[in-house]
Amino acid sequence: MFVGDYMTRHPLTVTPDTSIVEVQGMMAENNIRHVPVVEKGKRLVGLVTRQNLRLSPIELSSLNVWEITRLLSGLKVKDVMVRGKDVITARPDTPIEEAARILVTHRIGCLPVLEEGILVGIITESDLLTQLTNLLGLQVPGWRATIRVPDRAGEFAKITAAVASKGWGIDAAGSLPTPRKPGYWDVVIKISAATRDELVAVLQQIEGQELIDIRATGP
Amino acid sequence: MQTRFHPLPPILKVENLSISYATRHGEVEAVRQVSFEVNRGMTLGLVGESGCGKTTVAFGILDFLGPNGRIVEGSIKFQGRELIGRSEKELRLLRGDQITMVYQDPMQALNPSLTIGEQLAEVLVVHRGLSHAEAWRRSTEMLERVYMPDAPNVMKRYPHQLSGGQQQRVVIAMALLNNPALLIMDEPTTALDVTVEAAVLDLIEDLKRDFDTGIIYITHNLGVVARVCDQVAVMYAGELVERAPVKALFAHPLHPYTQGLMRCVPKLGITKEASRLYPIRGRVPAPQDRPRGACIFAPRCDYATERCRNERPMLQEITPGHSARCFYAGQIDPSAWQPSEEIEVPAPGQRVAPEHEVVLHIENLKTYYEQPSRSVLSLFGLGKKQYVKAVDGVDLRVPRGITVGVVGESGCGKSTLAKTIIGLESPTAGVLQFLGFDISMPVTRRDVQLIQELQMVFQNPDSTMNPAYTVGQQIARPLQRFKTVPPQQVYDEVIRLLHAVRLDASYYDRFPSQLSGGEKQRVGIARAFASRPELVLCDEPVSALDVSVQAAVLNLLLDIQRQYGTTMLFIAHDLSVVRFFSDLVAVMYLGHIVEFGPAEAIYAPPYHPYTEALLSAVPIPDPCATQKRIRLEGNVPSALNPPSGCVFHTRCPRRSMLPDQGKVCAVQAPPQQWNTEQHYILCHIPLEALRKMEPVITSC
């Protein structure tokens, strides 16, 4: 689970001399919000986001409509982009949770992925959220069961043992500390091999655990 | 699992692209209103006969159209940005960084005076500004990535020291070093052997997955399309006539042209009936002769109506993702198609009757080439002589009126065998008899009558015709030389021969440069048959031709053979063509015939392990057929120093079937095991074990 596996390879890019009007067109047409700026050899020199393209209301109020048009048509990417070392980047071997942390702490939406200064891809919030859905098995149809377990070693093994004893497989699994209830964890597992009743029967038998939700999910 | 909730923009989006060239005849439209998209990790096959504008489209994307070509209209969007109208400087940056192209001939793409390593590293040093050491390290890694054996050493070699398949791997590695978003491959495997081709196609599959590259794959080979492409765009005379996912295209071809193409391709079917070929009549019109305001395919179409001749059809979507440029798309049932009278399809040749008189008798034939030794002793004539054993102990009996196919990779001695029979090479040892006469002397010392009875059709019709002589003169020459007909009848006979190869009398005064490839090969055939020979050697007669032309030439050869009762020795590397054409097939490896028998027997178990590997490498024009995946390691070993024992043991994938990992194969020459009266296999593995093997190809 590294950035290199989930990033978008061959992202759309622009050069410092591309006009702002063209970048706006590209973003609108392809429904994207971030465009890395590269020079020869795909070396990253900056990043343009929709925020960069926005004019501040103060600036706007002082201009008339013709001046705005002129201002826009003369602007180049290099005039508005986030420059070189101010761009926060990731590497293909950055773990995805680390990438998520960077995005959240810096309040940004994407990380260009670099390999020795060369742009090899881009990873965005959407990519990471997509992988969250995969992590919890949204892409396969089946039963999503939430089990509340005490915070001690061996509890997860009980679940896997119970499921394995029936010959079913676990399609996806994830766990988080239970909110507002210290000492417990919520485990979500996704199983497609069993029927709802079979699954409920097996999961309810596990000692010390509580089946708090079961529902069908899928693409 | 890489699932996305919002689709990524296509890497390349071509819309309504028209390209024209300025010529002496004015502006000629080579490509007309072509549209397609290429996505990440997807291969788009661009298919069609030559002259249909496939390469022009590729060059249009790269802006390599030359001084007289220009894009008339349309849009090419690469990575969301319009390419048309960009400055030369910007385009050059894009091409080097994000779009690369792999050409047909790898030797022409490599610099012969630089080592592989220098050429690869240069890409990274120039485009990426890496240090030389770092570039060298990455280049070596990339060579390993394309499964190049012994990559660190290959880096130090020069292009000519590599085989064709290895050279193509180097070119592909070079194209991928920059991690391009779009890779354009123009017939990258056409010049390669079938076994090498299979390995390169496997590689392309892997790379597409790992690098998420969009690939445009230009080819005329439908078998290759079925194997590597996800989407297919069929081009005809500069227009896109059909666009579909690969499975849909092969299952339900909608456009009559696509249906016609499918009928031209020999299939490796179990029955001969299934491998019948129906050429598309006529040929691709030159750009200035294309119908305007009408369906471009109408002149060759069996379903054409008045509407097709007066109105141009638009590309319409028939089922989701599957479009065709035909008014009647979806209404035509290709299985109900009947050949029109204009196409005569001869039934494939008759079966072998053992009582046929033997025309060509070859026994233990050896043709060695002496290799100059580098040792000092050899200067005084004392050095040990070395020989390239091109043909090493071949036995072959060719009955009258029968076609014997010879298959094998390049370097297996197929052509040397033909050259020895025709008298261009002298045999080193063995018996070589034709009609009971010894023909082991060179052609210059042969009797004229003998030469008359033994003719040849060559692979490349371009280089075997004198450009200064008209077609008539070329065909008349053997008639005069051999006095086949009295001098006053020569002209009539030439015209008759021209008709026999489906060319009309107007071709008499044409020069070779005024003919298409298929027409030239027809003239070559007419010339070979002019002296009414007993035996005709065909050395890859159709491998340089387009599929529809290939079908026509093959049918023509069959027809003429039936008419004259000629015996043929048919050399080819394409196993489906040989299957279609031959009664008996000989599989050659390193100068030996390793399997020999009737065509059906060769294409079903028991196989020689080499035959099995060859069959598993043939690209089959059917995306749902399953094929065993057997890939031979390395290249054909040097005939200078062939492996001991069984010559195939160094590459044999089935050796482990024998005890001791096939120790016996390296020591002892394999026995000739007779499966039936006419079918033998040269192998140590018992026939019973070979019989139990699964067939290589199972169709669905």
C-alpha cells in the first residue's frame, strides 16, 4: 500500500508558459483540480490548483470587466503557480496513510509524486478516498458486518477463526477504535461467500463480541 | 484493485482528423475524418491493408508528416492539450518526454556505431538530465525489465551483435525509459520470427499493465490484434470504417470490409474447410481515385446498393462502443455470405496418395558453409576448418503434384535447402535427385531442360525483377530461353500467362515500378510457371504481402498448381499459411527435419516439442481461443557449433519428461519415431507420451 501503487500515472501537465485561460479550459474539460507544472524532462517546477486561478474579491472590485479580461489573457502559469520547493510532494514508496497525513496537515488536495525530481504521477484526496472504499470492500458485493470487540490481543483471531471454520473468505477488513467508548474497537469485515443468516449465526456465537450492524454493500 | 469513480481523461483524443499531402496531382487526402481515443493502460489496434493511412495517422500525431503533408482539419488532444498548431519547440519537448514510437525495423532505429548502453543512457542524460552513471544503472534495469538475458553485458555490445528480437527489445526499452504516456508501435513484430514475436507480444502486455501507458498498435495482422489489443479501429482507404472492443469485433464484425478481412486470414482450424481463404476483390484505391460523396468501400463491397454509391455513410454506433461506417451495419449476416462469381476459390490441394511418383528425392543432404578460421595456422592451411552446418542430413521425398511445406524459425536452414535444390549452393554431401537425375551440380552447369523443370518464386518481388524491363519482357524471357513455345507465339503465351495470374493484357507494357506488391508477385508467379516446370520452389512468396493480397496469391498458386499438376516446395514461417497450403509439412530446426507428415498430423498431437512451441507462438485471429503458452528460451543456436545429441535439447521445454532431466538428449541423436506411415517425429520422448499432450489451440 504505497503511493506508487495508487497514484495516477501520466498526469496532465502544463509548462510555465502555458496561458491561464488554457489551464482553466483543461481543468474544466477534464474535471480535474490540480495540474503539475513541468519543464523539460518532466522536472517539477510548480503546481496550479483552482485556488491559484481565483482572483481575490478585493482585486476584482477595483477592475472593470475589460481590465479583468486583459489581466486574465496575459497571465501565464508561472505568474500564479505554487513554486518549486513550496510544492509538497510524495515519493512512490511513501505509505498511503503517510500521504493522507500530509494532505490533511497541510490542508491541500494533492501531492505530485516525484522520483529524483522527475514527475512520475499524482495522488489526490480522491485517490486515497477511493482506496478507503476498497479497504472496506465496497467494490465487491457482499455482507458488511460491524463487530464491536474488547481492546485486547486475540479478538481479531476469533473472528477469522470463526469465518475460516465455515470455509468462507474475508474479502476486506478494517478496524478503528470505537468512538466515545474507550476500551473497544469496531471491526468491519466484508464477506461474500455466506448468506446473511449464516453469517449472523456464526458471528453472534463469538464470545465477548457484539455484532452491531450487518448490511449488504457493493458497487 | 484499481477502481475509479470518475473516469480519467483519455491520454489521446483524436477527433475528425484529416490529413492531406501535396502531390503533383494536387492535394491528396490521405486520411479523412478519423476519430478515436486512447486511454491509460489500453492498447488501440489500428488495422487495415497497406495504403489505408494507418501510419499517416501515427505520423500526424507526432507531426512527422514531412514538408508536403499537412493536417487539414480536426483536433488531436494529448493529455488534454491540443497538439495541432503548437510550435515546433513545444512539440519536440512533448515527443521526447511523453510520446515515443517504435518502428518496424529495429536495426534502423539503433545507431550501429554506438553500444547499446551508450544509446540507452543518452536518452536519460539528454531528456532527464541524469548523471551518466545513474542513467547507465537505470538503463540496465530497464533492459532487465524487458527480459533481456545478461543485460549488463548487452549494454556493452553493438546493435549488430544482437538478434532481431533482442534489438526490438532494446528499442522497446529505449522507448519506455522516458516513461511515456503514449507509445506508438508501427508493426513492431512484423520483421520478427513467430517465436520471437510471441515473446515480444507477451512483453508488450506486461508493460502496458505495469506502466499504465496508452498504446497505439499499428498492424495488418489480425492474429496479433486479437492477442494484444483492447480496442480496434479498422481503417480503409484513409477512413475509419469500424471501431469496437476487440472481442466484439471478432465476434460480430459489422462492416463488410472487416468481415472480408476476417475471411482472408488463414486460421489454424482443425479442418481444411475452416481454413478456406476468400480474398476481397479489387484493391485499395489510391487516394486520388477514392470515391467522393459515396461509401469508400462500395466498389469492392458485395452488399453495395445505389445508396452506397451516392451518399457517404457516417460512423454510427450500432451497439454501445461498437461503431461502423456502413448504412447496413448490423443488418448484414456475414455467415450468409457467398463468394461472388468474380472470386474463384480453389479447394485446397488433394490428399497424399502414396503411389504418387517421387519427383524430388533428397537423402542425407548436407550443405555446409566453410567459415574462415581466425587462427594463425590457417594462414598456412593448417588450421582446423570450421563449417556452418546450414543443412545437416535432410531426407525428403516429394511426390508429384503435392505441396510440401517447410517451416521453422529463421536460421533453421529452410532457405539454404531451397538454394541447394535450385543449384545456387552446392551440397557438401548426400543424394539430390530430381526426376531421377542427379542435380547436385550448381545451376550454371545444369542442363537447360533441367532448369526449365525447376523454377522458383521469390520472397521479395521487388528485388527479383529487372526494373528496366516491362512485365511482358520479363515473362517472355523464360519462354524464349527454354523455347516453350515457337517464337511467333511468345506474345500470345505471355498474355495467356498474364490472364492465368488474373492480370489483363494492358500489363504487358508496364514496368515493375508501376505495379503494386501483389501484382509484382503475380508477375513473379507467371514467370516461374512460364516454362511449365515440374517443380516450383516458393520461398516465402506471400510474407511481404497484405492479407487480402496474400489470400489472392495463395488461391492463385493453388489454382495454377491444380491446372498444371505442378509439384511445390513451399517455404514459410507463417504456420497458418503453411497449414492452408500444404499437403505435407516438414518442420526444420538447425538443419534437421524434426517432424514430417501430412498437414493435419502436424497440427494435432503427437507433436515434436519444437512444433508444439511454434504452434503456441502463432497469433490466432480469435480473441477467445485459448492457446498453450510455451516460450522457447534464447535464439536458435549457431549452426557453426550445433548442440550435441538432439540439436533442440538446449531449448526444449519438454526435456524434463524424460528420466534424468533428459540427459540422453544431450548425448545421443534422437531416433526417428514413426507415428503413422507418413508421419515421423525426431525425438527421444516416447510417442505414447507425446500423444497424451493437450492440443495447443482450443477454440471456443
